[in-house]
Amino acid sequence: MALHSMRKARECWNFIRALHQGPDAAPVPQVSEHTQLSWMLTCMVRLPRLQHLHQWKAKTAKEKQSGTMGLLTYPVLQAADILLYKSTHVPVGEDQVQHMELVQDLAQSFNKKYGEFFPVPKCILTSMKKVKSLRDPSAKMSKSDPDKLATVRITDSPEEIVQKFRKAMTDFTSEVTYEPASRGGVSNLVAIHAAVAGLPVEEVVRRSAGMDTARYKLVVADAVIEKFAPIKSEIEKLKMNKDHLEKVLQVGSAKAKELAYPVCQEVKKLVGFL
């Protein structure tokens, strides 16, 4: 998992730059202090703690117990990414709350053993805490889902987005309502629509009165296409300027290194490596 993330860094940077102007957001893979701190934190966490994380259990169940150590310890690497910069607040989806609890536990354990050093970061949850799969509204939308119709990607063409929403799972009731407990599929569409349109769920439902779900799927698709359009446009521009992207990577990496190095050195002193 970690090695895969490193290989994908340059591709992902196109998306980061499209959303964050300027070279302030730094790529993790070019700063070795992340993996160094990750190893030190791994020495502080017990195996059962990692094995009980929901995502580990879910993924190993799908892979028939063939999960790797990289997958198992990946949440510790996430903790290092956060603690290395002494972050105080972290925006996360609902599915990452348990991993943030691990981050908090590691910070508290380190502070208890070596003195107050790391802030204990808090979660920042958006109004839409989790985006559900279009094909299985009981599961989250995931880029690794083998069903290509389950996940909408920013780089999808308008035609692909329309197809995915047309195939989205709903039910036999044509009315548009928001009832997550009993109508997961339609409620997921309403939640997505509300998020991209910047409207309350209640307002989305009111505006959809009298509309059947087949028509509503196209309305949601159009709203998503409109929201993604300027982001996709910026991504395409950045792809054409590889020299600029390389420069941003270098500058961002240098800035991150400047922040990360002294923190990692201090941790090494506290644990007795220096």
C-alpha cells in the first residue's frame, strides 16, 4: 500500500495542484522523515490494535486473509504523516475516524512516555461524512472498488458520469425522498446532490418533488458534471505543463523537509537514537 502510494505520487499531484494553488502542499514520498517516524511509532503499537481496525478486517476478508504488513501498518504511516507536522486538526471522512483515534492514542502514548511533545489532533468532519457506493449504498464509495460503476472519479467524462448514475442502485419507489435507513440508494443520490450543489438535503428533496428516480439520476449526474468541470479543466492544463509540476514537487518537498527534519531529529533524541 505504501509503495503503491509512492508510485502514484506524481499522478496524484496533478489533482492536488488543481485544488490548492501554489506549491504549499508537499508530496509525502520525497520526505524520508515520514517513514522514519512511522517505524518509531510502529514500535509503540501492539499487533491486536492494528488487526482490530475496520478497514484491515474488511480488506483482509475480501482478500481471504492475504493482507500484507504494508496494509496492516499503513494507518501508522498515516499517523506519522500527521504527527510529523504537529497537526492540531485533520479533515477526514467518517471512515477514517477510527484511524484518527489511533493517531490520538499514539500521540498520547508518546507524550506519556517521553514528555509532552505531540499535540493530540482533532477530527474535522464535513456535513457529508461519507460518500456511499452507487452500486451498494451500504458500503462507502471507494476508488479500489472492482465495480467500475460504483465510483465517480473527477477525471470521468460527462458520458461516464451519466452512465454511472443511470446504473446507480435505487428501489421500486419512484418518489425522491431522504430516508437513509429504508431507502439507502435514493438517499445516497440526494446526499451527493446536496453536497455538490451546496444545498441542505431538505431543499434538494423539496426541489425534486414530483420527479421520478430515473429522471432524478440525470439531474444528480448533471450537478456532479457541473461541479467537476472547472477542476477537470485545471487538471488538463497542469498535465500539459510537466516542468511546472516537477518544480512544484521540488519546492514543496524542500519546504516539507524543512519542517519535518527538526521534529524527526527531536523524536530520535527523545527515544534515545541520538
